[in-house]
Amino acid sequence: MTTAPTAPTAPVLPLPARHSGSCPFGPPPAYAEAAATGPVTRAELPDGDLCWLVTGFAEVRTVLSDRRFSADIRHPAFPLLVAGARELITDNPDFLRLDDPEHARQRRMITGEFLVKRVETLRPEIQRIVDEALDRMTAGRTTADLVTDFALPVPSLVICLLLGVPYEDHDRFQSLSRTMLSRESTVEQLREAQEGVLEYLRDLTERKRAQPEDDVLSRLAARDDLTPDDVAATGVLLLVAGHETTANMIALSTALLLEHPEQIPGLADPATLPGAVEELLRLLTIVHTGLPRVALEDVELGGVTVRAGEGVMAMLSTANRDEAVFGGAGRRATDELDLGRDARRHVAFGFGVHQCLGQPLARAELQIALETLFRRLPGLRPAGEREFRTESFIYGMRSLPVTW
């Protein structure tokens, strides 16, 4: 059990907060309400332990970059958002759940696969995947579900190509990953899904060792300093994050842009497209539940003292709506879309040494997918009831009916 945080008298927010449905493109209102009381407030985890909810931009960046806050999920006080999930923690977590030097050692092994220079060479292949997905979606019809027909297949095909995962297996790993990401899954369901995807990747790693190809998993499998379990743990991270996050960003971005058609031309100009995507990443930050950390020593943060052994949740979504950072004269409020806003400082990919390794790939996919979609289908518009995926730790959409 974690120690009870020492804090000023304030309401304790149960975590994770739920969406009210009033603003489908923003985080649950309870987080914004907590942010209004101060950048660091109290919250209660599902297992009853107390932790700190860090909502301010500067404070979130401090938590994610200060070595006094640990990302090691094996720490006995590490905050978890599923009651009873501590028993699922293995001795071999992915590197994002480790601290340096082990985090840095494992991360360096695949950093080169996601460098901007490397991703730029993939743009023609990503463009082909996007075009072919749109060809299939529009063949002989004028309506589709943008989620199942475009937003999900594109990043799935890209990450399968990059990792060397057979795309015909995508239904299997998508089902398992969604169970792993669901707040409604039981501990037993989480255990089965976790073991299922690890077993799949262990088997695939062994096949890559026997018959290597030009892909990330083959290169990892060929290393003498990595076991199949090491490769599988990294593979889970890349596979789940590589398709689920970008798929939800494509769908959410499309749904939001359809509500603001006057801003869609900002996607057509190569000079403004990158900035437009940064604004979408800022506003639609899909990790609504925050990034967990645990304090290794006492830290003064946002006017309170976070004691050693206390858990912390760094809220990317509220940090990205900080008016002092992203507001200002001539700009729309930070809970509104403004494709002309300078959003480059956002923390949608995290911050510090643990920030998302695949962000150059995600940016390229979003730029290509959104520009191509609205260029090829200028008459794109909603065609029915859309449905949001509120039960997942990665916020997104279940369906988005469109016509053109």
C-alpha cells in the first residue's frame, strides 16, 4: 500500500474519472475541475490508495523529466488504475515501465527504427497504404464507417509492415490489445489477454530467429543480449501502441474536423499541415487517464510536498489545455480547435526520457492520412450516430459513419 499523501484540505477525486458525454473531444470534466483548484490535487486509486493528480503543464513536465519520479512499474507503491492489477506485473516489463539505465539500454536498441530520417523514407509506403485503404473504402459505395474502413486499417498495416507481423493476424492482436486497454476488463481477462499477446509474439520471435526478414522484430530477435521474452515485451508495446493510438487519433481528428469544416483547408498546405496535426494532438490528447509515476524522495511540486513512496498521475490532457501556455491574444480558448495555434510544446507524447519513441511515425501517419482523406473526399460528412470508446485507457471512437 502507498502512504497517504499529505495535502491541503480538498476533495478527493476517484480515479479514473468518467466521461459525462457533454464534451466528447475532451477529457472527463472532473479533471478540468481538479485543475481549476490547483496544479496538484488529491485523488484515490481504484484499490483505495491515495495519490497525487498533477494537472498543470509545468508540473506535469517536471514529473515526467525529474529522476526523483520513477516509471518502474515494479515499485511496490507504483499507482495502478485497475484494482488488483499488481499481481499482473511481471519481472520483464516493457522499457517504458523501467528506469535508466535499463530503460535506456533497451530503448537504444530500437531508437534507430523510429528516427525522423528513417520515418521519412517510409512516407511513400505510408502514402500507398492510405491510398489503397481509401480505394477499398470508396469502391462501389458512398458510405462507410471511417473507423473500421480507414482509421484502424491504416496504422495496423503500417505497424505490421514495420515490425514484421503478418497483417492477417490483426484481428487477433487487436482484440487482445483492446481487452488489455479496457478499464472494464477483470484481472483475469487482463491476465489472459496479456499472456495471449505475449505468447503470440514469443512464437513470432522464434520464427524470426529461424527465418529473419527486413523488419524490427527480426533485428531484435537476432540480438544475443535479448531473450524471446525481452523481444515479446518490446513487441507488445510497439504493436499495441503502434496501431491503437494512431487509429483513435485519425478517427477523432476526422470527427472533430467535420464539425469545423472552415478549418479543413489548413490540411491542404504542406507549410501548415504539420502545425495543424500538432494542434490536433494537443487538443485530442488520447491518454486521458494520465501517466503514472512514484516519488523516490520528497519533492516540492505545485505548492505541496510529494513524499517518497507516493504515487503520482501526470495528466497530459489538462496540461495540454493550460491557457498560460497555449492561450493568448488572438487565439481561441485552449478547449477549442485552432489549427493556426502554435502547439509544438504539447505533451501528448509525454515528456522527458520516456516520451513516445514512435512519435515521428505517428506524425507522418496523421499528416498523410488526414491530408489524403480530405483531398480525395472533399464532400466528406457525417452519416449517422457516432460512438466514442470511453471504456479504454486510450480514448477514441468505436464508429464514425460518413458519406461523401
